[in-house]
Amino acid sequence: MTDTSTPSGGAPHDGLRHAIAGVSVADLAARHGTPLYVYDAECIRRRCRDLTRPRGDDAWDTVRFAQKACSNLAVLDLVRREGVMVDAVSTGEIRRALAAGYAPHAGRRGGDGLPPAHPIVYTADIFDRPSLDEVARHGIHVNCGSADMLEQLAERMPGAEVTLRVNPGFGHGHSQKTNTGGEGSKHGIWHESIPDVMRRAEAAGLMVTGLHMHIGSGTDLAHLAEVAGTLERVARDIGRSLDTVSAGGGLPVPYRPGEVHADLGGYVALWNATRRRLEEAFGHRIRLEIEPGRYLTAESGYLVTEVRAVKMQGSRKYLLVDAGFNTLARPVMYGAYHPMTLCPGPGSPSAARSREEVAVGGPLCESGDIFTQTDGGFVATRDLPSARVGDLLVIEIAGAYGFVMASNYNSKPLPAEVLVDGGRDRLVRARQTPEDLFRGETV
Ligand SMILES: *Cc1c(COP(=O)(O)O)cnc(C)c1O
């Protein structure tokens, strides 16, 4: 099932990109330097509206952004203005949500009989001590992935409402590392232990109002749909206190040429039917949530790099750019594929170029620092317009799990982030300086 009515963030066919959301790539690089993350605000809004707008009779009541995918404050502010709530997996992410203008907890019940949506939910399998303090200080709603969290929470927030994250016994992701269900996953409360855990929650004086599952990231809708059946069964084990169910995240995004967007209409219809049956069984309304990360921001993001060396290693040609796996880790972590385009540098001919097969790597002192690698770390090549030093290489669909996974490895500063909106670019995170690298260190 496909939905071709939704334009994908597909790269231009000739492999050349001169602008991002109407702003010249060369100007972006000149103004802000490289490597540089650039986000297209309108693309994020479009993805939010794909999910916040009803499809016929079917609608998600709450779209909750899993901010770990792209947690810049400007992006959080943008999705908040689209009516999207937010998920936080750490103290730092709670702070980000508050700084971006989210209220710590829900207001009063609306006239529609639905329970109010929690603006921020803390979802984790543990409380580290600072996160427990932060949750208690602000009254943040918690989604518990381990039963031990119940007593820890009850001690600090007696009588609190909680959500349980259930491991349905199976999972699926684009990579084994992003599979978050089944015996091979540390996440969530095992589905068969829910009756025991309900007794623990009751003994601790907590009220279980939410049920949540998230089986993995970058899976497909067939796997995601399997969750609905298990969730419905577990919901009946929990019983009438339940007022919110969350389908989790994991919505896929087309990265490779020829891939298309999944049929989200069929997906929301399936979950809506599950919700209706539970409302029938419990005699009250149930809020239906979805919790995407990747889907909302992946296609909005571009990593702009500069080609700094072009060389032959035997018969293979390498382009070396000024970004590495310190800047974008998905290829080295998962063998992930990102489309790439070229923007001719200043003084470089911008007319049609011949094409060639090249491997693309970065500056790090580690042979795994290759953007064109397959799962298992094998170096592959990409068919790109021929490049020379000074050209800009744009790594596309990099708006999810991009900047947020960047590191200071090899003492490289974190890159800058820019948001393009209405034809204007705005720096939303300054590039780190060399001094930032050793702040707090002493000799
Ligand atoms: C990572 C995560 C998500 C988002 O996953 P995507 O594949 O980016 O949609 C949603 N919920 C939880 C609990 C997560 O950990």
C-alpha cells in the first residue's frame, strides 16, 4: 500500500542541488560554514499536518514528537505550534521541552469527554536520580518501561497517574539495533507480566491510565499493525482505569530512490478501530496517540559538507568531506543509506557534469568513517556527479538521528544548525568553538 500523494523529500535526478527550501546552498555554506545541518521548516510542518489532520472518520487525538530524533529548541517550538505534544527520554529532554514552551502537565478535561493530553511524557526504562528529581519537581507524566520505576515514582509523587510501556514479545526495526521489542530488547514491561505489575502499581497507590508500545524504529506498517492486537489484549488486562493508548513511533521514511511513503490512512483506521472497541468495553472515551520521531523531521534535514580531497586508492575513487561519523553517525551505526547531491563550489562549473562511482568518507582517524557503507561496515560506492575540491556535498534526509547523535570524537566541534523558513535562513545553534571542547577540564 502506498500513498504517492505525499511528495517525498527525494533528491534531484541530476544529482545536483543548488538550493534548500529556496535558499542557495552555496550562500548557506558561505554564511554559516560547513559541516552544517539545515532544516526546512515547511517540510516539518507538512509532516506534522499529515498526522494532525483527520483522515475521513479516523484521527490521532495526539501526535507526540519523539524529540530524540531532532531536539533543537527551534524545531520543538515549530512542532509545538503545530499542536504536536512531546516525548522526553532524559532530564535534558524534559528541560528542552520546557525551554521550548511546553507546559509541564495537562490542563483540565475538555468538553469532548477525552482525557487531557500530557504535553510532556517522560518515557524510559529507568529513572536515573536527576530524572526522578526533574519529573517530581514539574509533575511530568511518566511512561514506565520497568516495574521498579513504579515504587520509585510513588515515593516522590504519591497517587500519580502512570503509563505502562509494554514489550509485546516481538519487535522490528530498520536495523537490529533499532528493534525495541521481543526477548532481545531491554525495553518495556514484558506483556505476560502485566497482571503482576498492575498489582504492584496498585500496592504503590498509582493509577495506570496509559498503555504504550513501541516495537522499533524504521520498521514497516505490516509489523507496526501487529502491535494493535497485542495492545488491545493487554488493555483488557489493565481494565477501566485506562484512558490513553499510544501506538508508539517507528513510522518509516523513504530514504532510497524508488521507496515511497507508507499508507498512513490505513494505519490510523486500524488503530481507531482498536480504540473504538476499547471504548465500548470500558464505557468511556480513550485518547489515541502516535509518537513519531523520524517521520516528522528526517526529510527536512540536509547535512551540507565541503569536499576537501579527491583521491584514488588503487582503482577506487574517494571523496573526503569535512563531516564524519562525528557529524552523522547513521551510516557507521546502522549501515544506513542517505541520498547525496552535489552543489558546485564557487568558481566551479555548474553545468552538466559527468558521473562517477565514488566512496565518500570524512576526516576522522578511523577507517569506518565512510558515509557510503553497508551494514557490516563494507565500503560501497555511490554514483555522483564528478566532484572537485571546494564543491559542496549535501547528505540528504538527515533531519532525524543526525545532529542529535553527533559527538566530539577526534575533538571535532559540534556543527551549526540552521532553520530555513519562508526563504530565509536562521542560525538556531551556533557551531561549537575549540574552547567549548575542553570546557570543564583541568590540568
Ligand atoms: C525512538 C522512540 C520513538 C520514535 O521512533 P521513530 O522511529 O523515530 O518514530 C518513539 N517512542 C519511543 C519510546 C522511542 O524511544
